[in-house]
Amino acid sequence: MRGDDQKLNGAREQIDRLDEQIQQLINQRAAAAQEVARIKLAEDPDAHFYRPEREAEVLQKVKARNRGPLDDEEVARLFREIMSACLALEQRLNIAFLGPEGTFTQAAALKHFGHSVITQPLGSIADVFREVEAGSCHYGVVPVENSTEGVISYTLDMFIGSPLKICGEVMLRINHHLLAEEEDATKIETVYSHQQSFAQCRGWLDRHLPHAERVAVGSNAEAARQAQGHPASAAIAGEAAAEIYGLKFVARNIEDEPGNTTRFLVVGKRDAAQSGNDKTSLLLATRNEAGALYGMLSPLARHGISMTRIESRPSRRGIWDYVFFVDVEGHRKDPQVASALAELERESRLFKVLGSYPCALL
């Protein structure tokens, strides 16, 4: 046997030995997760098994101790799936998302919770909120803003009347593809997509399909379903939709901005405990007087709390009456944040903590 063959066989044998050790350790971890479940159930028959702050802490440690050659994000994704499988032994989560199958929201749900969950496609963002409020699903995942097109107003509006809390966030890089049954773009007469995707791909469509009719539908996956079986139609959607609906790639990555990213929120009945790298979302309204917004937000500056986002929306309680959605760094139980929020509540006509939750890591 040649020296190179001996080295190759030796490397493969080492991989086999390591695979065996990894498998044994994963099963030991799963057994430990089952023991955690037994302890929790002995203390509380209605115990909650999913702990977003605990998962965030684990992933932070995974990334901090990683020395390669796999990069931090790849190692964290592997551990996310291990945690997902172990959690399923304690309790398999049912996650509502804006459907149908194959949407970017489903991809965000799987990125956050891993693949060992049940994903439930629903027809609207309002349906996601209702199913979680009713207890039919443990958590829901909804889009809230895009780096190119800005905030998704309907999601923010749902929080005005909903009791649900934000318990997590997901950042998903969005790659839009033009999908059809035929790969010949010259035959395309109609393009289906969500209105946000049309906006994110406007420049490409103007250059390459200026005469095609653009029909807005409820989701990218619905667009793919509409294009299925119609050779003169195409859809703007993701890779998952292409696989599910049997469509071919006419053009890949047609988004106008290469860094196009969408932020999704995880909603549930409880927010998260402190993880050490958190964000808090607020719903506020000011008194209708000069300098009211400045006065309301000044406690954040006095306590050194960074505000990362502010959006205004009509309150629906009166003409020209607005509420504000605010994100700040830190957890509501952090001493400085707690002090700032106490002052903020006194200055506000409406004050509601929508949730404190770990910042997106992946």
C-alpha cells in the first residue's frame, strides 16, 4: 500500500473513532436533558421546557470557545440542532408561522428553533397571534422589518391589542430567486410575489422583465404555488419554495441589495430571563404637547440606555394619535434599564413592555 493511501486510511479511521465518541456524547447530553425534564415535572406539572435565555447562553459559549476550522456560525448551527433534538425529548414544540410551507418565515422558525419542532403554517400574521394566544401553538414567528424596505406595519399593529410577549428575534439573510416551470425568461408574462419582495427586487425586474405583470400575493410560498402548473408564470421566492413546488431557477439572487436581511420576532406568552446580551421592546404613547416625545425618552439618555429603533404607528384611538415602538439595549431587569423604564412609565401616557429577549446570535 502506498504511503498516501496509508495516510488516507488512517485519517478515515480517526474520523470513525471521533464519530463514535461524538455519538456517545450526544446521547449522554440527551439523557441529561431527559433528567432535567424529570426534575422540572416533579416540581411543576406545568413546567416550561423551552428557555430562550438558556439557549442563548449555550450558543454564546459555543462561539466563544470555538477555535476552528469550522467558523463560529457553523458550529453554533450544529449545536442549535443538537439542542433542538434534546428539547424534543422533553417537549416537542409547535411553532406557528406565516405560511404556506416554504416561506422565509418558516426558514426563520427553523433557524431559531432547529428542525426538531412541528411547524404550523397559517394564513396571516393575525392567525399566528391568535393560535399562540389560544394555546394551540407554543410560539409564533412573524416578520417585523427588512433592511431594504423597513418596518412591516401589520406586525407592529398586532402588539397594540395582543397580550403576547416578544421572547426572541431572528435575523435571516434573504436571497430572492425567480422560479418557474420553464427556465426561459422570455416566456414569462406574469410574476407572483409578496409585495415586500417586489419592492426588494424592483430594479432587477425593471431591467429584465419590464413587460411582465406583477401580481402581489400573501407570501412568497403562495407565489410559488400560483406559478406551479402555469408555464407563462413565475414567482419570486426562496430555495425551499422551489423544492416544495417543483420549480426551476430562472435567475438566482435577484434582490437589489446584496445585504438584504429580514428581522423576525418570536412571540409567546412569556418573555425571557436575562441572558447577558439582551434587548427590550416597548410600546409607548406621549401626551399631546410640545416636547412630549423628548421628555418621554430622556430617561433613557440619563441612564445611559441605548435606543436601537423607534417607529411610530397610528394608535387607532383617534385622528393623528400615535404610538411608538421602541427597542433598547439590555434586559428590563437589568438595574439601569429597570430604573430608566420606571421613569419612562411616569412620563408616558401609555407604557407597555412587549418583552425582553436575547439578541439574535446567528
